[in-house]
Amino acid sequence: MKLRSSVQKFTVSQIGVSVFKKKNGVPNRFVSQCYNFYLFPVCFAQIDTEFSVQASSSAFLSSYGFDFNKLFKKGIPYLNDVQEAALQNKLATGVFAIYRLLSGDQLKSFINVVTEWIVTAEEGSSIVLSGLSGLQVYDLQIILRRAIPTVWTELKSTTEVAVYKVSVEKRKILETSADCTLIEKAVNFARGFTNLFRILVEAHKPLVGHNLFLDLLYLHEKFYRPLPESYSEFKNNICCLFPCVIDTKIIARVTWKEYSFPRAGTLLQISEIMSSKLADEQMNPPEICHADECQLYVDHEYPHEAAYDAFLSGSALLKMTYLLLLKKDFENLPVDIPFSCHLEAVQEYLNMINVIRGRMSRMCLKGPDLPARRPPLLLVRAHRILCVSEIYHEFRVHWSLDVRKLTKYKFLLSVNTFKGVRAILKTYWKHPELCVTTYRYWQHASNIVCMFHVCSVVAAWSILAFILGGCRSQK
């Protein structure tokens, strides 16, 4: 429920898609086409999405060159199924003027121009209204068609609307003969990126991502339907949308075990380690090149740009599955390895999604989840008042962890590895300012401690009352 409310509160600002296609005639060569999309929630009719912005996330994106101007000015709209149905209903019933895309002055100016022109205009003549953008071209057409029965409108360009003077009879003929109604065109434009999402769903191709548990939540909420309250329903819905999902975080762990690679924290580090290992192999490793129209990532790295991360996920998968194939059947590998062989190398890990610090270690989309085997939490007691950042930087020097404040003097540490837990306990065993112990819920949880104190007081008073009552009865 916590993740569900968080996903509903935030929006998707950028999505990257990298499509890999095997090149015919060249053994083990794949061509990648990368696309980067800036998204912004639609504001039209009665749909006006509210979303939160986190300062640290914005600063992080800004440090990697995220274009906020492009997000707000040119962001592609999107709708989920529920929003689309609501928009169609409001436009069909005429209730769509609550969130007007055109300002009052803009609308008044356009109406004045049309009403002055139509008085002297002859039937069949036209006028072009310019200076529009996005859904404004449909907003204005809907208003003019409903307000003036003797005009017909057409989209001339993405910023212009042509207005024609027609008779009432001609207007009726045009309305019945139109291939697609104006409302359908407006809804199709408002769907924006959702149209591409549905194409990807219909393609039934493997969906590859890195640590994509949250990604799946956002895809479901923003482009399909609001997240259900039932966890099992969410898993079933994802299986229906994407029958084959591959998490490269899971595959990386498998590859590390086979080859004893150094641990990598980021997707870029994983890709670099895989490339270094493949350079030492004698066989023909997969060659990944960019399409002619997608040359941005050839010579430069763009970490944390969505399309670049998508490219790294796909290329890392091909490299890791190739290494796993070498371990399994080095002698009988064909010169040109089909993609189906890459999938067979990780067959048992398909539709398994890594979960960070959850009740289960992996989410299995097509079966029961595996129970979590995670390092125990650590309790830190400080001899003076400290803030979360001070505790974080104290331990962050050597270990990857999260910190949560319990009281002014107590903090909870969540460490990624058992090795890290053992090292912290050993290092801080006799620390002069910090006392670190293994956290035990029944011993350290504030509500449990409080309950024990209350029970102790009640028990003490009960015993005292029993003793005093017995003394009085004897007298």
C-alpha cells in the first residue's frame, strides 16, 4: 500500500526505449535503436493531474543534464484506461470547460476574429487561426463547432486551425462523412505516449530492465490502469501485458556467481565489467551497434538518461547470457547464436523481479514469491544527539546502507550484505560514542517496550493490591 500511494503521488518524467534487432547476414550482431521521451501529464477537459516533486530527485536529474524546459514545454501527454474513458465521456457530453487550455483572452480574441470574419465571408471561404500548441488546436475546434453552426474546422498544422464557412446542410454532411470525429482525434492526441505503450504490449516481445520493480508499478499506474489493491492482481495484469519480463539485476547476480566478478553497484559498471570480460574471450561475442539514425550514444556516455539506461540494460543482457552460454555448452555453440538461445540461458530466471528490502527477495510474476533472506537490521545508540545525515556518513564510508531515525539517540541501519553487518558489529564493538547491536523487534521496538513497561506497572500494582488485601483480611 505504501508503494502504491507513492506511485500515485509522483509522475513519470522520462521514458527510454531501446529496440534490439538481430542483423541478418552478420553473426552475433545486434542493432539498437534508442528513443528518449519526455512525458508530462495531460491537462484537458476535467483531467488536471496533481503530482509531487522531490527536491533531491530534481537536483540529481539536474546534475545529469535533465532538460526541465523540455519536460514542461514539450512533454508528451499520456492517459491510462480510466482517464481515457472519463475524457471521452466529458467531451461527448459537452462538460469539458473546467480546465481550459486556452486563456480567457486567447479564446476571446479567436472568437472575435471568427465572428467578424463570418459576417462578410462567402460560403466556402476560409480563415487560418495560428499561434496554437498541443491540445489547444482541438480545444478551439470543439468550441467553434459547438458555438457557430455555420462553420467547419480542420487541423492545418500542429499550430494552426483552418475555419471554413459552410451552410447548415453542408455542415451535417461533413459531420456524418468524417472518418474520425474531432473528439476521437482529441482523445488520441491526449493519449500520447500511451499509444506507443499499447504497441509495445501488442508486440509481445521480451521486456528488459534493470531493477525494474518500480518501473512496472509506474507502467501499470500511468499507462494501463490504476494500481489494484490486490498484489496478486497486479502480478496477473503485468503477465497479461508483458508475458516475458527480464530483470538484469537478477541475471547479473547469476553471472557473478559463475565468474566471480567484482560486485557492481550501477548499470554502467555492470556493462563495463561484461565488456572487459568479453574482450578476453576467444569466441565471437555479441557485437552491438547503433542504428544510423541513433548515433548519440556511440562516442559519449549519458548515465541516468532513460534511453541510455535502456540501451545498457539490453546490451548487458546479451553479454551476460553469452557468458552463461559459454559456461553451459562451450563446445556446441553455433557461430551465429540465435536470440532464442540467449533466452534459454536464463530460462529459470524469466519473470523474476528483484525487490529491494522487501518481505520477499524476488517477485515471481508467474508463481509464488521466494521468501527474503536479508541481513538483520542494526540498532545504533548514540551518546549525544545526532541527525540522520551524520549517522549515514559515519557508516557510508565503507558500506551501502539506509538509515532511519527512531529517537534522538537511536537509529536503525539497513545494510545490504551479511558481510557488511558482521564488519560493522566488529568495528564498532567498543566504539566510544556509538553502540551498535543487532536489532530485535521484541526487545527494541518502542511500542513493545512501552507495552512491557505498562504491563510491569500493572502487574506490580496488582501484586501490591493482592498483598495489602491479604493483610487486611487476616486482621
